[in-house]
Amino acid sequence: MHTKFILLIVFSFFSNLKLIAQSINDFQSHQSGNWNQTSTWERWDGTTWVTPAPFTPTNTEGSITILNSHIVSVSAAVSADQLVINTGGQITTNPGIALSVVNGSGDDLTINGTFLNSGTLSISTGTMKVNSGATFIHNTTSAISSILNVTTFDINSNFIYQGSSSLTPSVSISGRTFEISSCFYFRCMVYNTWRKFSYLL
């Protein structure tokens, strides 16, 4: 009986902790889809997750989380903050479309899944973390130096650059923050092969 009572208290504690972790105007993905479609999202109203969301998230809302198995495409320009991609989730910025990550409260962009940048990712004043097992793919010729300036790559993360055959704009890793043995893959279009580099910084 005593053991059951203790287990009940522990269960109640963690259940309440899960509720406390959410704030009104937090968003999470409901399914794969375009960012600017309300059907893609769920919004926390203080009691439950509401779907479809009444509006789509921007940096003026709370946290924005992409859940496992969901691929959210940025098909129209948008700004975001407290953006988290869970393991198995993905954000894709479409060609010619900009996602601006601003420096607000909490972490600005945390990648535990995959971020495929085929458009423009702007992180002028915020920061980005690519955690263990996560992948950041730069699939565009848009500038990447400003992104690397504010990004921390975990030791077991991956960075794939396939911007152009001549690596233009030029890519410099000098002075960047990388963990030891972070893996970098550069697409060599001339030979249509991949070249892998492990930087020990």
C-alpha cells in the first residue's frame, strides 16, 4: 500500500510537470504541411492542444515544435523564435523563401531532427544548435557564413553543404564553434560525389 502511494505521487508529479511545461500560445505540428496553413498546427490554449490552430505561429508566439515524422515546409516568408525540431521531424525552406530566426526568449533554433535549407535562413541576432544525431543541410547558394557564425554543432551532428560546385559563396570555418569530430559533407558537383571532412577544432 505504501509503495502504491509513492508511485501515485510520482505519477502525479510528472503529469503536472508536463502540463506546466506548456504555455498559452505554444505551437506544435499536427501533421506534415506548409507552415502558413493552420491545419499544419496545434495551439496550446492553456488546457489542451487545439487543432486546427486559429492562426499560424510567428516569433510573437511561444515555443514552436516540429514533432517526429512531420515535415513542415516554409512556403512563405515568416519569422520564428523558440523553434525546436524534434528527432524525426523536419523543416524545409522552399527555394526563394526566407525563414528569419530572431533573438527572443529561450533558445532560438534547436535542431534534433533535420533542417533542409533550400531557401534563405536568416539568424541575424539569434543562435542555432544542431544537437547529437541532428542534420543541417544547406541546399542553396545563399550565404552561409552568417549562419555558421551563430551555430553550435554537437560532436555527433551532421552538416551537409551542397550549395555549388565551387563552394561559392566561400565557406570559412575559422573561428566557428564546433565540437570535436563534427561531420561535414561537401557535395562535389564536378565529380558528382560526396567528400566528408571531420574537423578537429
